[in-house]
Amino acid sequence: MDIFIEALGWIGSIAVVTAYGLNSYQKIKSDSISFYLMNIGGGALLIVYSYFKTAYANIFINIVWVVIAVTALIRLARKIKA
């Protein structure tokens, strides 16, 4: 179980850092679906990882991270739909 949780943490970290890197090098835009999904997925995995590690400050920051990405994704979806 520990290896599985560690893997989730690494995958989440890689997803968030990859999203940031791709955006920084202008490979994806900060308002793209892929950027939001990488942040949501990575943040969600980091929430799970942090919960098992009882790292409550990390849980908080990743919840905020995911909420920001989800609300931005919803706004983008509404914009595309209109």
C-alpha cells in the first residue's frame, strides 16, 4: 500500500510540474483544457498522498489548487458553449 501511495504522490507531482513547465515554455496555454486537467488530476492525487502522510497543510493547498482549476475549467466550458 505504501508503494501505491508513493506512486500517487509522484504522479501528482509530475502532472502539476509538467503543466507548469509546458505553460512556462508556451507549449500549452494557461487557459487550455489540458492545463486545467493536469492541475486537477495532479492536485487530486497530491490530496490523497498528503492525507495518507497526514500533511494537512499540503492537503489545504492542493484543495485550493484543485478548486481554482475546476472553477477555471467550468468558466472555460461556459465560454466555449456560448
